[in-house]
Amino acid sequence: MQQMSGGTGVVFTPKLLIQNPLGNLRHVAKSELEENLPFSEIYFSEVKSKTVKAWKFHSQQTQNVSVAIGEIRIICVRKSSHETIFELFELNSEALHGVLTIPHGIHYALINVSEEPTILLNVTDLSHDSAENLSLPLEYPEFITLINEFGH
């Protein structure tokens, strides 16, 4: 399956969605496709309806996010001393199903655009370490225009 990436280094890989009248099957990884996700932790995270979780940042840990239930908009920002690049990704548990790989060094915001809570599956390559996990306030001056533009 084709991967999509822009200037931030974040990569979206579409995954197989198998329709079934009794309940759909959503692939995340398959060993024979050599796409094993290196992991130290696997967990589900909830984003309540019409809310924003921002701005998350990991200095060492890579996130591999897939939507189990719902719909999410993710703003990813790579900031350096000479430029700031952002990308917007929309994922859901149906047509836009896949894995979004967010490498370390990216600020990101999770925006639930649905009327129900969204459940995310996150596969990380390192265990949680509060020393490398930083957060900026939602109203962070350099990024607030992104929330105002895409957060609704």
C-alpha cells in the first residue's frame, strides 16, 4: 500500500479494511509484509467528542496511531530555528483507515471532529518516560492559528 508523507517526516500508510456485515476487520500490521511495528507499549487512547488534545511532543519516542473508532484530525508541526512546517492528516475507522507514524521531534494536536468519543490505538517504540514527553498549552502562541483554522 502506498505511503503518504510531506515535509514534517510524518507518514500515513493506508491499511486494509475488510467489510463484513457482522463487523469490519481493520488491519494495522502484518508480519509477512515486513511492516512490523517495533513496539514497547501498545495502548488505546480516548479523545472526547469535539475536543482538542494539544500540543504533544516526544523527544525520543515514535508514535504509530490508528483510529479504532471514530474520526480524528491530527496537526503535525516540525519546528526548527529557521522554519516551521505543518501537515494536516484526517483519519477515521472507515475510508481513511491506516497508521500514522509520528517520529520524535514533532509537535502534534489531536482534534476529535466527530459527535462521539474517538478511540485511538497507539503503538510506541519506547515505554512512557515523562522526561522525554513534553506538552505545550493549547493556546501556544506559535501554533494557535493552526487550531483556530483546523480545530473545528
